[in-house]
Amino acid sequence: MKEILEKLKILADAAKYDVSCASNGVGRKNKGKIGNSSASGICHTWTSDGRCVSLLKILMTNDCVYDCKYCINRITNNVQRASFTPEEIAALTIEFYRRNYIEGLFLSSAVEKNPDYTMERICKALELIRNKYGFSGYIHVKAIPGADNLLIKRAGFLADRMSVNIELPTRESLKILAPQKKVEKLLLPMKQIDNCIVENKEVRSKFKSSPKFVPGGQATQMIIGATPDSDYTILQASQSLYNRYNMKRVYFSAYVPVASSPNLPSINTMPPLKREHRLYQADWLLRFYKFKADELLTIEQPNFDLDFDPKISWAFRNIDKFPIEINKASYEELLRIPGVGIKSAYRIINQRKVANISYDSLKKMGTVLKRAKYFTTFNGKYYGGIQIDPDKIKGILRQKEIQKQLSIFELA
Amino acid sequence: MNYLYDGSFDGLLTCIYWNYYGEKISGIYNVNQYQQSIIENYKIIKTDEKLAEKVYSAIELKISKQALDYVYYCFLSNNLNKENYILDFVKIGFKLGKNTLDYYSHDKIMPIHEIYKKVSFERHRFLGLLRFSDIKGILYAKYSPDHNISVLVADHFADRLKNEKFIIHDIKRNLAVVYSDSSWYLTDFKLKQSIEYSEKEKLFQRLWQGYFNQLSIKERKNINLQFQFVPARYRKNLVEFNYTVDSLQNI
């Protein structure tokens, strides 16, 4: 039994840098013996780095034939190796799930022997979980680039979401850090998955009862800060992934140094968490706020301001569009106001149907007035108190930030 | 006149009925928690299911189904003044009609939104934070939520674990949801003796603890953030926050 724990530790450790934890997007009642899936996603616990744990995230094996410089499992790295059998994976998933430790399984793998061998074992594990145990909960699986199309298809009918990691945003970066991986080889399975999804939709429009292929869509992940690529490059790459392969999510992962190489940042570098945060904010703006990548960054200004979030930075550059009248603006316009989120925009629209909105009532709706007040009017009245000028607003917001930090120090 | 009710939802609705067809209410209080006022007289209201049913469907028809949900969630909250917030909300709701909830910042409506948010947030949290252990084939989970959410989480687990038998035990209120053979009920519940875990159960707890321990990326450590997501008061019932280094090694 000690052996299982050791394996679990090794193979969880090797998988933890994969950031996807989402279990959302698929709402499904229990159609088998055990398990359902909540459309809004459920987090089960949080680790000491504040990341949510939703899925049992493990590798089938960390025994890899590749030598990617940024990866802890590369063949030349001296780490303990372990492999799970498909039955072990299945039993562990079900027992954890029964106890409500997890929302489902995230199964990935290093490439052991060759892509087909690895993908075959992944399929076996999924078949056991779905067919033998009758599991109806959430499964996210990695497609192994280079594996046979039939194997990828087989896995896709068993999983809710599939992903292939693009790893790095440009061809050049990939060539330097992952010489054995070719861009085409990474993009091919994405194309395959997307094709299967489209094909499956068509089949299901005629035959409703035919099985679903990855109902939760596909996702991918990029490493941030291992290469000199700018935020602009990263955001452009992510936008084209959304558009070309119908991605549900593009994840960013701040690079945590796991190796020294002349081509990598020094081993003592801290992961660029702030930058990762700004990229996620931008990603959010692309997906839910109807922004375009080139509105947020340009070739001349290729990186995010770490002091201000991408939305307020956009507002500073487009100050002529402000102030916006809260009682007249459309939903799309409301979403562009710094400090107004999706929920508060929705509440504003709803309340406007029945009553006028005053400055005081907006505060109660969850709007961040300390930002929004500089960009809005209420029945023609402006409450910002200063000229609508980016430098002046920046000055005041910076000052507030400093005061906040000072008060934290005093407490300590 | 202060109205005192027995603490049940029907009791509360009965009070609201009498506000319209009897003496006007100045406040509604739980009879077990009431401290007598020197100014106001009080009246103990007998719960009447038929009258409650009338108010129940009036809220649903004259305001909305959603408003009824909000009222019920509020009733399950631990807010000390919830009865009066609900009364105020229902009174204004009968005037404003089906769009009542859209008057978000109205001072009689906003408290209901806020309390609803708290209760539904805790409910959602415990869909993830509840931990079962396998006691001779029955899945048993104990927890002590801030709000009385057991009936709100029951359906979720009844679907998810439909072939199991389970007990969700609120140790703060001595209540439990008991599920078997595709139906559940709520009952008063106390354990007679402490629970002995089997070797197999201990094994899976340790596997989970070992797994959880391994997941943190130390370069990204952020304990404050972790406390925001998993408040200290929830941790005593979470397997992954209760282990010693020894227990992990002695498998």
C-alpha cells in the first residue's frame, strides 16, 4: 500500500504544473452508477498556494522519451520514475470521488515508449472508469501529440474535455526549448479534436442518442516567462487558438524554474505571477467583455502595465470615450467601464427597467466605485471630483495603493 | 404587536398571513429566542399549514418563483433579524409585483439579495468541502455550516451518489439528511459513540492527505489566499487539513 502512496506522490508532483482545474461547462445528471457534473464547476479544496483542487490531477507515468528543457520529466533529468496501471487509476478515482474529495479526473501522461502506447493506456483507464465502474462525472484528458487519430477519437468519446498543450507561443521558442516537438505535431491533434467535435455535432443533430464527443470542448496551455516572448505575442497566439480551434480555454502558467539551461531564465527566478494575472485578466476581457487582442496591446506597446489592470489601461488610452452615462449606456458600453463587472452591468440594466440609478445605489450593486467614479456620470452629474485626465486619475489611484500598503505595515 | 413563531418555515408564513388578516405585526421572532419587550405586547402564533400554503403560493404567483427561493434561502440563514427582513420583503413585493427582485438597491430588497448570496455561496462551497467516510458501506459526512443548508445540498448528492447510502450530519444543529434507495429525508440526529474508521478507510484518507500535500508549488505559496477559500472554522472537518507527518508515513 505504501507503494501506491509513493506512486501517487510522484505522479501528482509531476502533474501539478498543469494549471487547468476547471470542471465546469458540462451539466449532466447521473446517467451511470456514480457521478454527475455541475455546469458551474465545483472546487473541493485549496492548496497552500491558493490554487483550487477540483480534479484528481495525475500522470499515467512520468517516464518520458522527450527532452524538453523546461519540463521536470525530461529524459535527462534525474527524478524518480513511476507508472500507474489503468486499473489503479480507475479504482483511485472512484474511491476519491465517493468520499467527495474530487470532482473528477484529469489524466495526463509523459510519453512512455511511444505516443500510441501511451494513448492506448490512457484509453484503457478511461474505459474502466466509464464502463466497469459506471462513472458519470467529469473527465479531462490530454491528447498525446503523435498518437493515432483513432486512439484520440476513442478517448474523446469517453472524456468531457480534451487538451493538447501548445507550451510556447512561437515556433522559435519551441525550437529552442522543445527541439523534439514540432508545431505541426502539436497543432494536428487540436485540429483532429476540433474536426471530431464539428462532425459529432452534425451526427447528433440527426441522431440525438449518439454519444457525445468531448462535450466540454478543448483547452490548451502556454508557459509564461520561460522565453522572451511579449504579452502581445502571447495574447495574439491565444486569440488565434480561440478562433481557429474553438478553444474553450487557453491557460497560462507562470514558469517555475525546474532546470538550468543557457536558454532558460536563471534557476533563482521567481515565477512571474503578476504577469500571469494580467494575462488572465486580458483573457477574461477577450472572452466575456468582447474586447479584441489588438485593443489591449500593440506592437509599440507590447506588454501590460503591471501597476494597472488591462481594462483601466485601455480606458486611459481611450479617455475620449468617457465619461459614460450610467442611466443610458448599453450593456456593451457598461462592460467597458473600469470597475463595472458582468454581474453589476447586468444588475444595472435590470434595475434601470424599473428605477433610475443614483451614485449611491451603484455602490450597492457590487461596482468598484473607487475606479468607476472617474469614468461615469449619473443623470449628467460627475462624481469623480477631478478632471477626466489619465495622469491625474493614475496619480490618485497610485496614492490610494500606497496608503493601503502603509496601513498593512502598521498592522504588522 | 410582536408575533412569535415556532421556528418552522410554515410558522413564519402563518405569521405573515395574520399580518394581513389580523393585527399588524411590528416584529416576528422565534419563540425560543424571544426576549420580552417592555413596549410591545406579543402573541404566540400557532403554525397552520393551510394558511402557510396560501402565503407560499401568493409569493410565487404575485411576486415570482425566484422570490420564493430567495425567501426560503433567507429563512435558512443564521441572520438574527431574518424574519423581519422576509416580512418587509414580502410586503413590498406584493406591491411591486413580479419585478421586485430587480429593485436591487431598494432598502427592503437589498438585504434579501445579500442574505441569499451568503447562503447560496455557502451551499456551493459545501458541495465541494463536504467529506464522506465509508463506515461499513454507508457514506457519512459531518460538518458545521454557518447556515442551515443541509436540505439545499441533499439533491445534489442524492443524484451523484444514487447507488450509495449516505448521511450528511450537521453537528451544530444536530440534524441530518439521510439518503437511501433514491429518496432522502431530514431528521434530528446525534451520534451515540465516536466513529471507528476501518483500515481501508484510513488508507484512502492517507492517500488523499499525501496527494494534497504534494500539490502545492512552493514558489507560489500564498497562505492568506488559502484562508480566504478555506476559512479556519471549516478545517476541522476536512481530512486534508488534519494529519501529522507520522500518520502519513505509517501506512
